[in-house]
Amino acid sequence: MFITRKKGSLSLSIEAIVILVMAMAVLGLGLGFIRTLIGQGQEQFKVAIENAQLQNPASADNPVTVDTTVRLKVGKSAKMSIGFYNADTSSVDIEPTLGGCNSQLSLVSGKQTVPAGEARGYRGIIKAIAIPSPVINSGDTLVCTVNFGTYGSEQFYVDIIS
């Protein structure tokens, strides 16, 4: 009478299970790494697209850029693109402000965190508080300035149209 013990087959299936578990762990780590890498790439791509949409992107040589001329209809608002390059050694939370032109115009834009040595694109809306007014009339051209505090400023024209 022969009694056979099947230790070999049991050992083989335990090894197969261990290999399968390790393979699943490595697959999970790989997928997590790829997902993180793609997420970072999307953020960098978004920043690159914002800067590329500007006619004249901001750089270390030209830290503030704006549209040359903004056409503002009487009683309406106008969109504009603004670029800012942070030449500082640390990141900065900054929002563009409007100055140097009529007090009846205002700039609406958001605050962004700009890391050191990077450029960001801003969207802005120029609003007229009260047009027509005794100070602003259709056909006027104003010279305005977009300011980023001590980091720089840039002038542009606002053409008032009817």
C-alpha cells in the first residue's frame, strides 16, 4: 500500500498566491505613480496654455504684460489678458490693480499664487462705474496702468466706444 503526500502541490499553490499578491501590489503602485505624474503634467499644461494665450507672455525681462488696447463700450465691460512673472526668490500671492486712469474705471481680477521664477496669466474685466459721465465720453482714449505692487506695472490704452 502506497501513501502519497501531496506537499509539492500545496507548496506550489501557496507560491503562486504570494506571486499573485506581489504582482497586484506592484501594479497598484505603478498605477498610482502614473496617475500622480499625469496630474502634475496637467497642472503644468494648464499654466503653459494660460501663458500661451497671452499675445506677449510675461518673462524675466518683461515681468508685466497687458493687451495694448482695450475697447470699452459705453455702459458695458471689456475683457483683457494680463501676464505676470515673479522674479522674486519666493512665491507671492498677488492680484493686479488698476491705476493711473479715470477713477470711474475699475479692474476685476482674481488673486493667484505665483511661484518664484514662474509666469502666470490673469483674466481681467474693466468695468465702467458710470459711463457716460462728464469725465468719460464715447470716442475718448485713456491711458491706464496695471500694477502688481512693487513687482512692476504696465500701461495700456482704453478706447471708449459707443
